[in-house]
Amino acid sequence: MSKKLKRNKNKVKDRDGQIFNLINVVLLTLFALIIVVPVWNVVISSFATESAMAQNFIFFPKSLTIANYEAVLSDSTIWTAFGISVSKTVIGVITHVLFCSLMAYGMSKKLLRGRSLYSAMGIVTMFFGGGMIPTYLLIKQLGLIDNFLVYIIPALLSYYDVIILMNFFRDVPVSLEESAKIDGASDFKIFSSIILPLSKPALATIALFNGVGQWNDFMTAKLYVNNEALWPLQMRIYEIIVQSQVSQTQGFNPLSQSLTTTQGIQLATIVVTATPILIIYPLLQKHFLSGMMLGAVKE
């Protein structure tokens, strides 16, 4: 009797496991479709003609055109704007990660004088800001109007990122730092040679989030940059969209015999601006999933 009961229990467990796996597959498939279908619709709609755009298609339009991308990329200044976006993103990410990690390393030490005061000051900045007008006056007094550094200096510090890095640095075994100090390493040497290499997952996460924010930043250029030569890609494409709206409102479309539409240009803009991030993300994803602390000294 006992063997039969065990067999029945095993059959019940196997059946429950199969049902559980089936439910998981169904739910994950639905979740994937919820994500993939809208993305596909945006991409394929960016290639749709004006007549195809008028139809309510989901998967594939009857006629395709690259006129929307021609409208976005035909501007002679678009590549200059692309260079500005790449420059401010790369420089902004490097300086932001370095600045936040330096501050987080100091804040992670209990022996730091005034640590509680610094922490309180940082937390206040997470909940309260000066507002748009005081910020504009501050940027103007610092001489950052129509200055490339307006993309870099105000974005140097995020206390939220400091907290993430600070908690990560606290998990680094103290034995590593103590052994390095015995060998004569300075604090900066320990930080650059031990702390940063062991903190690649946290640094990659901060770099990705800040990079996406820098790449998509539009309001900084809108508020503080009047010089078109310093406009990033998002600001330049915004002007292209506005011009296309004005042209179609006036009944005139100079590109591709009215093959372009305002909605098509907007969708093409989404694809153009999102593509670099979609290319970079898989390169950093491995750092989110792997822990660099494996094999380190345990306390």
C-alpha cells in the first residue's frame, strides 16, 4: 500500500508540475506578445505610406516606403546633432559614474566625519528641487547657457545612484582593503584597483540608466541651448517633426510626393533614437546577471 501511495503522490506531483509549467508558458507567451506586438507595429508603421497609414493594420501594411526615414535623415545637420548626442552621452556617463562612485566610496566609510550631515543633504535633494526658474538662473550665472558643459555638469551627481553604489561598496570584504593597505596601497589605489573592478555590475547598471537618460534628454537643450550647432539629436528631430507638421498643415510636403506623414515621421524618429540604446543594452546585460564577487575573500 505504501508503494502505491508513493506512486500516486509522484503522479500528482508530476501532473501539478506540468500544469504549473503550462500556465507559466501561456502567461510568458502573452507577456511577450504584449511587448513584441506594439514594438513591431511602431517599426513597421514607420515604413508605411500615407495610404497604408490610413488603414488599421497591425502586422504588415500593404505598401512600404523609406520616405519617413529620408525626411528624418535628409537634414544636413542631423549627423552633427548625432555627434553631439553621442559625445554628451559618453562624456556624461563616464563623469557621472566616476563622480558618484567617488562620493559613494567615501560615504560608505563609517569613519568619515560629517557622514550623517552629508547623507541628510543628499536625501533632501532626492525629494526637493529649486524649480525651473531658479535652476535656469543658476545655470545662467554659471555661464552654462549655450555651453556644451550644460549637458555634463548638472548631471554629475545623483544621490539615488550614490546610495546604490554605497550599499554595493559596503559588501566588498574588508579583508581585501586591509591586505592592500598592508602592501602599501593608498586609498585611491584601493578604489581604482579593487573596488571598481569588483563593482562592475553596479557600475554597468548606473551607466546604462544614466546613458539612457542622457541620450533621451530633450529639455536641457530646449531650455538652455539656443545655438543650433549644440543641439543634440532629440532636439534636431523635434524641429524636423515640427516642420513636417507645419508643411502638412499648409498642404505642402516637399518630400517624396506626400509619401510621408506626421505620424510616420514620429515613428521613424522613435526607431532612430531607440536603435543605439537597443544595440548597447545587450553588451551590458551580462553585468546585471553575473556577480563579480565570486571567489572573493569571505568574512
